[in-house]
Amino acid sequence: MTDVARDEAGAVRLAVEGSREAPVIRVSGWAEAAAEAILGRAEALTAEDTRVLRIGVEADPRVAERLLALGAARRFGGGVEILPGLLWQCAPRWLPAARPPFPELFTATDGRRHPLRPETPPGTVYARAIPWLGRTLSFRTMTEPGDVALFSAWMNDPRVAEIWQETGTLSEHAASIARLQADPASLPLLGCLDGAPFGYFELYWARESRLGPLYESGPYDRGWHVAIGDAGVRGRPYLSAWLPALMHYLFLDEPRTQRIVGEPRADHAQQIRNLHGSGFATLATIDFPHKRAALVALSREHFVRDRLWVPGAASADAAPRPPAVPAA
């Protein structure tokens, strides 16, 4: 199989050979786009298949060095190879404004000690092609005209209001989003398919949240709430796109995040089944003034080792995964 990508310097020709478990990408010639083209082909090979062990790369030494510098590959024999667990933690592949970890400096909020949190620049924070939908899924900040009005309409939808209980006026919802945007511990986002918003995602640092005092929270644990406002974006194909993508974003955004937590209503059986089917485990039942919740968690190790970005990878009958780091 041969793919062609282009940059200003000309064409990048990629030939994929080898077996399903150990494909080899061969690149002819040199172009600035070669490393990105290789990563795109490697993503396609591993987005829906947990059985890929390693991806060999035969390319110009400058391309190999670029892959090593990005952290997507390791040296192997006389060349380099891409490991799925490295590739899917390569932030520049999916984060348009990938940045180094924010320097660690601890402070305290309401008696809770936590690291200072970085600001999130406006715009798209994550984008990924979803092959089984044939669409691009992205998350972006709520900084475009009409975003708050859309959020308000969703919160007043009876289906969403039954869970969220956040009905209100446009001005009330505008004030709520403004408070979240001013709080470094929270990040309100819209999820989009091909640029069209379909859901609201509220991310938070767990240690500063109401969950913080209720479990042994790590300094970089993240949590999330979700409201799918577009009724047409429901069902397993969509869930298997936005839920792993959201977890992927949280792990990419801060490489020190080792755990993602959630607090769905304990009686919301369908949501808890969906979470368990996506790799989350229930740790405890906790009581808030407004609800009884299940404390659920997903570790980075589980997400990466078991390739939970692949649909169905967390199910009990999923195909066995090869070792995350094969023998040299």
C-alpha cells in the first residue's frame, strides 16, 4: 500500500509493508512533512486495531531523528520503530497548541494544597480524525459568538435538565460560564464534529474540586462532566469517539496526570455501564448535598497499555493486547 502526502518541497511517498502485527512504513526521499505523514499513517494503523505490536520506519535519518525528538519512536536495530503506547502520548499529533509541562509550584485554595494551574489559550485544544464516523472530533474553548446561547438551550432541554438540574436564563448561564472561565481550576469546552458543536464538557482539577477532600487525590488528577446537547449524537459509535478522545486529551494536556476521575449519579445505571465499558472502575459511593454519586477512575497506565482509544478495547472479550514494550 502506498500513500502520498505533500508539502511545499514536494511529495512524500509512504509504502506500508510487513504484517498486521508488525507493519513497516518506508519513505522515499526527504520532505519537511515526512515525519507528520508517518505519524498520520501510524495513527491510522492503530486507531482501530489493538494487535499492532510495533511499526518499523525506514526513512531518511533526519526523519528518524524528528520522530525520536517527538517521543513517538525509539531506536531499534539500525533504525527506529514506533510503539503505539509512545505514539498515542505524542501530544503535538492531536493538540494544536501543545506546550511543555507548566513549572510545578504549589499554592493553596480553601486549605487545599495544589500546583498552580496554567491558563488554556482560546481556540481548539484537541482534534482527531474518527475513522468509523468519517468525521473529525474536536474540543474547543467557549469563546465564539453563540456558544453561551447554545449552552443555555441545552441546559433548558428537559432531557439534559433531568441530570444537570441547571435550568436558567441566558444571563444566568452566561455568568456561570464566565465564573468557570475565570477559575484556573476549571475549563468549559464544547465538543464538535466537523466543527459543529454537539456537547458541553466541563473539565476540572480534582484536588481543588468538591471531590478533592473525599478521596486521596493526586496533584494532577483531572475530572469531567458532560452534557450531550445534540440528540443525534448518541449511541455506541459516538460514545466510542468522544469519551476516549476526552480522556486522551486530558492525558496529553498534562503528562503528569496519572488518573482521571468522575462522579456520575449512583442511580444513572446506563452512564455507569458506559464508563465501565470504557475502562473506568468504580472506587466508592459518595454523598453530596444534591446527589449520591459513584466515584469512578481511569488510570493512564490502563488507557495506554490496553489501548482504550480503540472501540471495545475495554470489553471482557476484547482481543488480547501484545506487550506495550516488545523485546528489542
